[in-house]
Amino acid sequence: MAEARSYCREKYTDLATIDHMNDVKILNDMADLSRMVYSEFSYRAWIGLYDNVNSWRWSLTNTSFYKPGESEFRNWATGQPNNYGSRQHCVGMHSDGLWYDDPCDGPLQPVCSDITGSNVTFVLAPTTMSWSDAVIYCREHHTDLASVRNMEENQKIEEQASGLFVWIGLSREPWKWLDGSRSTFRYWIDGEPNNRDGNETCVAANFGNSGKWEDWPCHYKRAFICYSALTVFKQVIKVRLVKQSSSLDLNDPAVLEDILKELRQNLRDQGVTQDVRLSWRKQADGKVFHKEKKKEKKKRNKIRMTRKTDL
């Protein structure tokens, strides 16, 4: 995966980001399975999706609350975090004060924080809830879900928890695109991602299974898919239409779409085959077309007459 990323960034833009099913169809049509035969697990190719297992962050993002190094304090149990099943993206504190990564939908009681200046008080919520609901609850009733800046605060939360396994405010965002895209499209094979080997943090598309995705250890040798970013130009053109029928409503959505279809066909007839997208720009009142005012029409006719005289 690392070698594929370096190659794509040197020769193109990056490893492929896949935004929708149309991208999947294009890749399935392009894939040459005869050239994707490996000693094991054939027909797979790296794409640009990866799981950054070290991207932990506190729900309380106010930087003034943390002294240098305090936002990086951790008290993991041995072997943690392990991202078992590729689903453990939130953090709970066990009765012994040690931390474990856990599925975010697990029902646990959260420990909230009340913050005044640099002083903090911890409060155990009365009911169990998911991690995201815990953030909402703590922000409504207190300051936020608890951040832990040092061992002293860890001990205070452990005492508040009274032997329970509780949510604290640490979590991470799973599965990101290498190019920084915010695309949320996913096309996993059933049962994936599963982190079967404990370190499956890179993603390959399986073209033996309709291009669906699997998580894999990043050191495997695979084919890979790069992409090049296209330069996009946007141009606004003002048009004037003459109605052949007084009953025709040019702002009718069906009429607008018919005009666009005709314009697209005209472009194709003139040999324009690139990816050109046409759309109407609505004005402040939500309409595309307005009837031309008489003053503007007279002015335009005057300009025409002047040009004719000049010629």
C-alpha cells in the first residue's frame, strides 16, 4: 500500500478515491483479471481508503483546557487499542482505571465533566447510552464528555465510576481517504471490514466479487488504482429565448430540462465529447427566466441599428 501510494502521488494525483456506484462500474469495466493473478488472493487492487488507528481525539476540543502534552495522555490496558472486528472506535474506562477501545454503539454510562476555568469536576450520568448520545447528553447537562489530562484525573473518574465500565471522551474517525476526500461512499463485502489479522488497516477492491471492498494488512503486494484530478472550468452564459407560444412557461421544470437536453445534443453534434455538465442558474426569486423589460428591448434594438449603420 505504501509503495502504491508513493507511485500514484509521483505519477498521478493519489490512490483512487471512489465516490459512487458509477466509479465502481467504471473500475469493473476496466479491470483485466488475467493480469491480476497472484500467488494468493487474486483479483484484488489497492484503493485509497485506510484506517488510521492512531487518530484518537477528545470530544472537548477547546485547546486552552489542555497544557502541553495533556491532550496526548493515555492509560491503555495491555494490548489496547486493538480495534477488534474493525468496529472499536470509542473508548471506555474499566473498573481498574485502564482504557479499552470499544464499539461506539455499546450501551455504557458516561462520565461527564463540569469545567470552570482550569478546574474540572466529573459526574457519572444516571443511564446507559451510546458514545455519540453520551456526547449529546454531557453537552446538554454539563460541559462535555470527560477528557483525561493526567493520572490524577484518571483516578477521580475511576472513583466516580464506582466499579463500572464507563464512556470517556476519546474516539477516532474510522476509514479515511488518502487524498483527504470527505466521501462517505462505502462498498464493503458482507462481513467486512473485520480486521481478521489484527492489523487490517488498508482496503482493496475485489474484482472477483464485483469490485467490493475488503480490509487487508498493508504490506501485501497488490495491483493498485491511481487517479488524476481533472481541471474543472465553470462558465456562466446568459441566454435570451423567444417564445413561440404565449402559453409556454419557460420556468416550468420540464421545459427547462427539455432545453438542456437540446443544448447537450447540439454540443455532441458539434463534436464536444468531454464531460460537460449543463445546469440553470436560478436568480434571487428562484426563477431562471424573466420577461425582458421594454427599456432593455429598446436599448438592444438601438444597439443593433447603430451597428448596422456603422457597417
